[in-house]
Amino acid sequence: MTHPRSSIADPVIRVRGLRKVYGDVEAVRGIDLDVARGEVFALLGPNGAGKTTTLEILEGYRVRTGGDVSVLGVDPARRDPGFLARIGICLQATGIERYLTVREVLELYAGYYPRPRPVSELLDTVELQDAAGTLVRRLSGGQRRRLDLALALAGDPELLYLDEPTTGFDPEARRGAWDLVRSFRGAGRTVILTTHQMDEAEALADRIGVMVDGRIVALGTAGEIVGGRATGTHIRWRTSRASVDGPMAASEPSTLAGSLVQHEPDGGRSLRTDDPSRALHELTGWAMTQGVVLDDLRVGRATLEDAYLELVAAHGRDVSSDAP
């Protein structure tokens, strides 16, 4: 099986043939990856794909089974203090001291680094100035997540790992976090991002890797990943009765313009077609004949989410016979 590989001169992260085995389970199946300095790289994939294991190896938290890994010119498995001082990590969940204030926690963590960022600057960066004297246990979920980000930035890192960084954020806070990531990259720093939010990956990432069943199955810009897979026009709709007393349609079309109609988890319908005019003509004709209303009818180009779901469906199965 051919694995996608990037070729970058003098990468900040260089991975070749990375493997991790837990008993009889091969969680990471020989991946290759380069990440450039000043790049935001997003690693996407379903739960259990091996993303977290891969990040933990790159962070120096977990020992690999095989392969070569270099991060900032160092093997992270050595857990050299100088290397650890150069990276920042924002985990999905952290065990922050609940009975300290926000300022006290930041002062504590800043003390672990040789050249920390000033606490007042960290508070400003994540907009927690007004909560500086609040006990951690009294913070809202969004405020806790902002504090997680501040702790990841405490050592003024060259490389920042962000694992689902905006979970629990309201839309305004989420956009603020995106601006923070962009400013970090603008200063020549590097970001590794995992997220389940496709719009976040599209907005922030210079390149994206899609990981399924322990392998990177697609690598490139969002446009490259979408363009190479989820082509055509996507049509989505929901149906309801034309009137309260009117009958519902006895049957629904299984195909339109030769394309299979998909049933969505929310009860809606969708299809992808290269002939949208004909598909819409058939759909609206059916709706008028059957006396139903097409609610929330949407027509648009293929998205990163479409390509992602296609990749997961194609590769999300047991491929143990392909394992090295």
C-alpha cells in the first residue's frame, strides 16, 4: 500500500515508517510525514484512527514501536528537558489545580520554563484578564479551555500541539482562538492541530492529513483533498407535507439523474451529481407530483467534510493484511 508523503526541506517534524503496537492492535501502521516551520498542519480522522497516539509520540509522551522520528531536530523519545521547553501542548482535558486561581496556575506553570511568557501577556492573549483572580473550579467550560491554551503558550514554544482546542467555545471565542493560532504562525512558529470540525481545519490549516485505521490516507491542502475525491455538486433537502391535511408521498426517489440518493442521520436526503440541472428538475417534479415541500433545499460544491467522509468510508475497515 502506498502511503502519502510530503517532501519538505529541513522540516520541523520528520516521520518515517512510524509504528505503534499495543498487544495485538497496530494503532499506527507505518506513516510518513513532514511538517514545515511556520506551518499549521491539521491531522483529521475518526475516533480510534491513531491520531492521539501519533501526537503523543511526537510530544515525547509515548514510546514508538518502530520508525524514525525527529521533532525540532531531536528524537522526542529521549524527553530531553531542552526539547520539552520548546514545545507547548493543549490536551483535550487537563488536570489543572482546581483550588488555585487562574493567575496562580499560570505563575506556577510559567516557573517550569527557562524563558516563559509574562503572565499578564498570557491573560491578555486568551482574554482571561477579568477571571485572573477566579478559582479554576469556578470557571466555565469555555474559560477552562482558554486557560488550557494559555498553559500551552506559557513557555513561549516554537511548536504548539493543539488537540481539539476549541471544544466548548462559543462562536466568538472560537474565532478568537483561530486568530490566536494565525498570529502564532505569523511569528514563524509551527502548529499541529487535531479537530473534528472541518470548517476549523479549512480556516486554519496550510495542509491537512487524513488518518484512518492507523494510516495517513490523504495529504495536502484542503483544496487538493477535496478536488481529488469529492467532485460534483451536492444537493441536500428535507421533505414535509404540502399541507396539514395533505397526504405524505407514498415513495421517495432512490436515484436522481442517475445518482443514488443518500439518507442522512438527521432524516434529510442528499446526493452528489455531475448533472445538477437534471437532478433538480427530477427532484422538484417529483415533489410537485407527490404533494410534498422540499425544506432546507441546498445546492453547493463538494466540501472538505464530503471528501473526509468519503475517505473514511473507503479506508475505515480492517486492512491488517496490508500492515507491515
